Amino acid sequence: MEVWRARPGGARDERVAVHTSTGRWSVRGTGGTRTCRAWTCCGPGTSARPGLRVGVAVGLSGFAFGVTSAGSGLGLLQTCALSLLVFTGAFFLGVRNAFYGLRLSQLLALPRGVRPFAAPWVIDETTAVTLSQPDRRARRLGFTVTGLSLYVVWNLTTLLGALGAKAIGDTRAWGLDAAGPAVFLALLAPMLKTTTERAVAGLAILLGLGLLPVLPAGMPVLVAAPAAPVALVTGPKGDR
């Protein structure tokens, strides 16, 4: 049995069907019909897989947080409590999440009773995955998978890092505090496809790094935000 319907986010003449007997999906458009597994090209996996990849990849950097925190003198319980309860970051880092929340509240349209539980997951990674999805159902799935996988993996690796801090020795010599930003940049780089996007990223990096020595933690990220409107105004019109 096949039930064809318009594909969310697809071309206007593109339609998708699920084969109830095989569990496979088909996409029919001007280029013909292609069939794939539900978890690959056109099923719900299109929003779950990116969220899972981002959540696991970034979550692994929790090991560096655990090692650094324990190396700074915090105990195991203190380190794990910070990881569990202050998941969104310090105050200045959390300020930008308020702006993310304004946008995500419109895209996700979660019930009022669910919003307080979703609020701690309003971070860079969940926002990026959510914005890349074509419809509300996919955005909710992408947000949930990213937030859940990142939260679980981050806290597990934080625990492992705190337990292994003594074996590593001087944590400053390893430069583990750079692990988180390095992972995020590695995920972001392939997404910069246009000249304007590259200009925004480059200008933001210059502002952030230049102000890093003189501003409190988290502030350089906020000050770098004007890079976006500047690049949009001065960049090629075709990239806007």
C-alpha cells in the first residue's frame, strides 16, 4: 500500500509515500521516483540523524569540561552538578540563548506545560538543527533529538573526565578547554557555503578573538553578533 502526499520542504511537484509492507519511502518528482529506507533520504531520519550527530559529537567535549573542572579544584559531585544543572552555560552565555528562545518559540510552538522543560535545551546546537528543518514536526524532532543526545552524552563524558582528571595530570598542558569550540567549528565549517556566510563567520571570529583578552567570558560572543547585519548589508545581494 502506498499513500502519496506533498513532501514538506520539497519541490512543489514532489511527493512522498511510505510502503507499508516494506517500511521504505519513495519520493516522486520531475526526475522520476526514487526509493530509500525511512531513516535516510526522506523519512523522519532527515531531522533525527543531524540532531544525533551534533549531540554526540559536541557531547563528547564534556570530557574536557570534566577534566578541567576537576583540575581546577572542584570535587566530583560539584563538577557533575554544574554539568547537570547549568547546562546552558554561564550568565553571559545564557543571554544569547534568550534570543534563540524567541525564535524557537515561534518555530516549535510547544505547549505551555512543555516549555519550561525545553528551555534548558535552547542552546547553539539545538537552534542550528531546528532552523535547518523544513516543517514544525521535523523541527520538534530535531530539537528533541539534539537536546536529549547532547545532554546525556555531555553528562556522561563529564563524569568520565572528572574521574580521569588525576590520571591526566596538569590539564592546562593539554589545552582541553579548546576542545568544545574546536568541535563546534568543525560542525559549522561545512555549512558555510555562500560568500556572505563566510564573511559573517570570519568577521565574528575576528571580533571574538580580538575582544577575548579584555572582556568577561561569554561577552565576546555577544559583541561579535553585529557581524551578521554588517555582512548582510555589505555582501552580495544574491547571498541574502
